Amino acid sequence: EEGSEIARMLKGHVNRKVVKQTVMTSVYGVTFIGARDQIRNRLREKSAEINWGECEDIDTKITEASIYLAGLTLGSITDLFNCAKEIMEWLGTCSSLITKMGQPVCWVTPLGLPVVQPYRKPAKYNIATSLQRVTIFDESDQNPLNKSRHKSAFPPNFVHSLDSTHMLLTAVDCKKMGLEYASVHDSYWTHAGTMDPMNVILREKFVELYKRPILEDLAISFQTRFPTVQFPPVPARGDLDLNLVQQSTY
């Protein structure tokens, strides 16, 4: 940014590692303060490489730089991934409406697996013994819902449930093809000799999964469970041609 002292100091030092954590945790609802702290930790690691100018308190300058970068990073995420942001906000709004009815957020994955978020406010009990004071947390299903936790956790949990669906669809087809297969979350493995056919399968299953009206089906399930609630309309689909995924190198 022309005219910004901090921008000139940071020029050439803002790499993938500096902003990766903030970008990755944006889907988890990272706050501005959280983003600032994440970037500040990365800038401290690179501090010796950066010319901070004539400054007696480098840590203060690092904090100022992290505030500047956090604002730019979060703003860029909103600009670049506007549709994803809309979906996150839609999911969060639906969560708030559901918990307002006194019910936990739950849904069924495309494979038919029911998912119920468990977040409730734990009851806290302090018990004094002759030796010490012990704190016990009761996380019973009878406790009040933790509405804010439901809202912040719903978007990433929903995406993880789709990731696991993709993984299982890939595993089933690999077995049909006689391929050895293992995975951890979104990292899929097979032997070197069967990498090519597995790559074909995982792309086919990805396209097959996301051609389904996933958000529309979710909205119908919410409206069916809570017919008196006015849920917001489903965000409009983008113009990505999913078939291009099958030609993707990565």
C-alpha cells in the first residue's frame, strides 16, 4: 500500500506461512483479535529478517504490523471468497433460529448419517474436601444449549461431514476396483502403482457429491423440522463448472 510505513517494512516478508493460519481458521469464525495474534506470532518468528527501522520497542511495532496485516487478510478473504462467506452466514443464521427454538443443530449427511451437535453450557460445581477444592463440570444433555458455540461450530462441522462423505464414497469405489486405500481426513493414500486410478475415483466422487442440491436439501430438512420458523433463502449457486475438477492436477 503506497505511503504506508508498515507496508514498506513488510514488503517481501509476507509469505504463505504468515497468513495461512488466519485463512484456514476463517471458516471457524476467527475474530480480528485472533487473526492479529496468529499473524503476530508468525511475524515474531521472522522478526530478525525484517528491518523495523529506528524503533526501541520492536514488539510494539510487530503488534502494529499484525493489526495492519490482520485487517488486510480478513478483508481479502471476504472479497475473494464472497460466496463461501454467504454460505457461512446462512448456516450461522439457521443455527441461531434453531437454537432459539431450544433445539440443538442437527442434520443428515448425504450418506444418511445423522449428526447432532453436542454443545451445552456445563454446570460447574466446586467441592471442598479436607485436602483440596475440586471443580466438577457436568455436561449433561439437560443443560442449556451453548448457542454461540452451536453457531460458530456449525459451518466447519457441516463441511467436515461433507468431507467424510467424500472420503467414504471414495473408499467404497476403491474397494470395488480392488485398490488398497487409507485416509486421514482429506488426505487419501494408496500404493504408488495405484495412485492414478485412485485420483480418478476421488475426483469423480467429488463431482458426484457436489452436484447434489446439498444446501437445498438441508434447508428442506430444517423447514420440515421447524415449520413455524422463517429460514432465510439458500444462497445462490456460483458458476463453477464442477466437471473441471476431473481435469485438475491437484
